[in-house]
Amino acid sequence: MSELKIKRIYEEASADDGYRILVDRLWPRGISKEKAQIDEWAKEIAPSDELRKWFHHEPEKFPEFRERYFLELQNNEEAAAFHEMIREKLKAGNVTLLFSAKDEACNNAVVLRDWLSGE
């Protein structure tokens, strides 16, 4: 069965990743397009600049960041199409949401995975 995964973009790509989607609004520092090996860059689904700057990767703000990002996704015209695309891609194999944050537990990809999974 296919799996929706998350992974730091700085980790090596693997065949197990399947379809690789960068879900950050900004391109990750120090990584070339070749090294990234992404299939798609879904910056339109990433948190707004305002929300990203407010959160500033402060773990204590993560619960509120999660709520605010969920709200942004609910109001994002691109989100429904993105969700449908993910469902279709998962029929063919794994999908990996890529992020650049150092914190692997408190970042937008974690929230996006939860949102896509209906959690």
C-alpha cells in the first residue's frame, strides 16, 4: 500500500520516496534543483509569508501554527485540487512531502500531511 511520507529535502532522495513534492514557499538554501530531485514544487500550498514569519519555527507556537495553517488550507483555492492530486498519486505509489526546516516534528509538512490525512 502506498504511503504519504515527509522528509527533509537535505536528505538523500531514495526510490522509496516515490513522487517528491517540495511544500515550502521558499527554495531551500544551499540545494540545487538537480540535488533536490523534486517532481513538483507546490509553493501555493505552503503557509503564507505572514504565518511563516510569525511561527519562526518556535516549537511553543506549533499548536497555534497548526490551527492557523489548517485554516489557511481550508480557505486556499488551490488546496482541494492539491488534495485530489495527492490521492491520485498515492494510487500509483508513495508520495513524499519535502521540507527544509531543521525541526522534523514541528513544521508545515507535518501539518500538511495531517490535513491531507484528515487528522
